[in-house]
Amino acid sequence: MRLLLIAAALLACNAHAWAAGTLRWGLDADLDTFDPARSGSYVERIVNSAMCDQLMEIDDKLNVVPELATAWEWSTDQLSLLLHLRPNVVFQDGTKFDALVVRDNLLRYANADYSARKGELTPIVSVEPINPLLVLIRLKRPYAPLLTLLANRAGVMLSPKSLAQKPEEIAAHPVCAGPFSLVERVPQDHITLQRFPGYWNAAAVSLDRIEFKIIPDSSIRRVNLQSGQLDVVARLAATDVPIVQGDKKLQLAQSPSLGFEMLSFNLNNGPASETPFAADKRIRQAFAKSLDLDQINKIVFDGRFVPDVQTEARGTRYYDPAYPVPRRDLSGARQLLADEDEPHPKLRLSVVNNPVDVQVGEVIQSMAAEAGFEVTLDKGEAVSLTQAAGRGEYQAYAVIWSGRPDPDGNISIWMRCAAPLNWTGWCDPAVDAGLAQATGTLKPEERMQLYHQVNDIWMDELPYLPLYHFTWLWGLSAKVTGFTPRPDGVVRPIGLGLKP
């Protein structure tokens, strides 16, 4: 009897060490879909990173590191990539992970009609299982971004049973090989995950559950953090940083960001594009001149963000020094409008209906008005606005992009003629040619020159107008341990824990 009691006590201790409680996470928006083949939402990346392992991963220094693939080698001609797969991995439905599963996932991403990854994976010719733990990816041309793509959505592996479902069923409930599985989703309210005991790296998982709460208002998220209703707040408002820093029960985590906010102008995508902005690039240039990006940063973000007019973050390899942030040129904006005989161009600007994004929109509205622009704000929910933009039902949209370590992921996905997120309808064959050349060499110096040449084209045409790069800001309960902020804004659950 005494031995039974001792055994029971040991089991209880082990259970307590294993099940370290529920982490409650406040998100600023709901996701559009769980399916990585379809999504363009950074919120989906945050949630799916807790459920779905990828072939590769990005560390906090932006290096590609192993995850479901333990090693890889390029062929000498750089036309094939051999992946060594992790053994003894199972999906959350009990099926095994192997080379056949990798083939089926990659081919879905590359070929499915609904896949937003198709454009990213066009260089793939075939995916060939060599044995259960070896798979060979053959390419039609050298393709530098492939590794970072396999460390992103295109590298997320879903179970064969999940892949056999209808697309809408995959989108509603993915089955992955990650540390947590989906329990429940109530749109616009919450998403609940629970620990997957069969995870290959289960010893590194201490949390029992993660509950994502959808709270668009940043001040309400912060109040819930202070009251103990939340443990983590994503996209903490910059103006709330002093409050968090002054509260002994809280802690601040921050990181420079690859992510950026930009305006997307509808130039050739349906009837909504019939505006002066679409008719003449000088109207867009005048609009850019009317804005003071430094003041937007100071007014809305307490000076904590990084004003920018390009997609690459300062200090990164591919940043283009030819395009620093210009000073506001109000007289130049007015002169361009006078030259074009458009003294009061009208624009409907779509912004996500939360306090921060609305404030950004209002500041833009006020600044542009001083040059003569009449800007109306269309406020809406993030998923609905993004879907509308995809249909061409917008004139301009203030959109967030979480950023990629490879520059192709920050430019091509928006600016290629057939890019999945090219809502603008803008198309320049010279841009497509330059981007194709840049992805076809693995030499960073050559790639940098080619991307800078592409910058010369689109920064003159202005189908997009970047405003700033984020500083990722998280508010945390003092109980949270193992939180590692990263430049891509996606926090991985491995190592995360809660103090008793």
C-alpha cells in the first residue's frame, strides 16, 4: 500500500511538472483560415506555429534551422535539394510523417487551384521520395528563396488524413505534427489548443493549453493583461509601453521587426480602380509627398516604430540606401496636383477597425487634406477587408505584412503580375524579369543589385506605399517564462511556461 501511495505521489508530481497550466493570449484580430495553403494573415502564423511544425524553422537570428527536416543539401548545379527527415514523428491523428507526406503536401501547395503558395513554388518540377526519410525536390532553375519558404507556410506539413478532406474542412480544422492540437474555435471570440502528448519534442513543452482571445482594442487587451485575465498581449500599443514597464506584475518583450505596414492602391482590379490614383502615378506621388512618416511614428507609436518607404528593414542585408525616408514636401504635393488639374482627388482608405490602425488612418487623412486630398476612411474587420481587397473591392488598403527574412517574400508576393497578394492589378514585366533573376542566383551580392533595380521601378510607380517597419511589442505577465521575441513576430511555444 505504501508503495502504491509513493507511486501515486510521483505520478502527481510528474503530472504537475508536465501540465503547467493554460497560457491566455490576447490577439488583435481573428484569422481568416487555418489552412497555410490559403492564408495571408500574420495572425494565422501565430496560431498555426503552436499547432503545426514546418520542414525548417527560422531562429531569432534569422537563420534557417532544422525542424521536421534535420538536414539538407543542394546539388552542385543547385537544381535539386535533398531533405533528410526527422524519424519517429507522428501527426495529431496518429498517422506517420514520412517522405510521401512531404511530397503530397508540397504538391498541394504548388498545384491546388486555391493555393496562395503556387506562385512561390513554381520552380518545383517534382518531389521524389527516395526512402521514408529522404525526399528530393527537383527544380527547373536555381531558386534561392526555397529554404526560407520551407521555413514558412509552404513548409507546414498536414497529415495525410487531413489532406484527403475537402478544402473547407482543412481550412476549418488542420491536423499537424506540432506541439498543440485544435480543440475549438469560436470566430471573433477565441481559439483553444491543447497539448499533443505524441509530439516528437514533447519534453520541451510545458504548457497544457493555449487560449487565444480575439480582442481588437489594444487598450482592452492591456487592461485584461493588468487584471490577470491574459498572460500575453500581442501588438501592445506603443503608448501602453510605459504602463507595462511601470507595473511589477508585468514585463515587456520587444524585437525589431521584418514586418511593415503599407498602403496598397487599387490600380487595375475592377470598377473600384477607376480613380485619379489609378489614372496617374503623379497623384500617388503627390499623396506620398503629403505624408510625414516621422510624425506618424511619433503621434501614433510614441516614436518606437521605424519610418520607412521600402519593404526591407534597416540594418538587413538587402536594405536599399538609395531610398531613405524623405522629408514631407507639402508644396511639392500641391504643385503636382495643380499640374494634373486634380486639386481635390478623392480616396477611400480601408483600415482595420481597431484604435491603432484607425488612428494611423486619421493622421494620414489629416495630413493628406493639407495638400488637397479628400480621404474617407472605410473601417472594417481585418478578414473581411482582406477578402474584399482580394476581390478588388477597395481603393486603398492599409495592410500589415509580418515580413520575411528573404527579400523575395517581401516583394514578389505583392508585386509580381500574378502574385497571390497583388490586389492592385499593377503589372510590370520588367519587375517580373528582375525578380526572376534575383531568385535564380544564390549569391547575395548579385541578388541585392537586382532587388535594388526592382526598387527603382516600383518606388517610382508607387502601387504600394510603405509607411513604417514595426517594433514588435508584447506585454507579458511576470509569470510567463521562456518567451523569445523574434523579428518575424511569430512566437514559438517551445520553452514557453508559467510560474506557479
